[in-house]
Amino acid sequence: MIEIKPEDYYLGMWFFELPDQFSRFGKGGDFMLCVQRKKTEPTTWQITFRFRYKKDGRIWDSDDEKSWYRATATGKTEAQMEQDMHGFIKTIGVAAARIADFFPIRGDGDEFARKIQESPPPWMHAKQMSREEAEKQGHLKSTTGL
């Protein structure tokens, strides 16, 4: 899950559908990636991405299998990071015979939320919930005690 935080800066999100042959269950899926950073760390970027393998047709409360990953890139300007991510997405998109959709944010968490409310891309299914609710539903792992 991608958590929208007011204290972070979001570059953007990339998305593409996975064809049936790339799905573990033969029903397709999708790939989504988000790039963000702390406002105070202009050259350290957090990359969050996930593969979703569809089991049913539901968006919420589905039995789909999702694999989440995180990575960090350091020493990159915003322009370099965007260029690198476009190249990365193009490479894996070619393997899946897909062209990715780029949803530019280029703003903080408030700007991200505003863009989602005003003109979300057709593939985005946003749902607002408290941190506690997200942890309870398994979307976030609790960091208490770490």
C-alpha cells in the first residue's frame, strides 16, 4: 500500500496491466510503482512497487495476490530520477508487451490527495482510511516497537 504523507514529496506513479500469461492465475494483473522522498532529503528517493495477480474481478476485498517491494535510490536529482524510472518501467513494460501510464504528482501529500480527488487516472482506486484501519486490514504493517 502507498501511504500518502503530508511531509513527503511525490514525483509520480506508473502503472500498466499485466496480460493473462503473466498472471499466476491466468486472469491478468497489474504493476504499480510510486516514487517519493522526504521534503528534507532532495536526492534520496523511496521507490514502492507492487505486482498484483488477479484471482477475481473485485477491486476491494478481493482475493488477488499482491507482492510489495521497496527500494531506495540516492544521489539523484528529480529529473534524473524521473528519467531513470521511465527507463525502468519501459524495460519491464516491454517484457510484458505493455506501455505504462505515468501519473505525475510533483508535489507533497496534499497535492497528491488533491490530484486524486480532482482527476484520478482510470486505474487508480483510492480509499481513505485511518492508519489503524489500514493496519487492521493488512494494508500496513505496524511499526510499533521497532
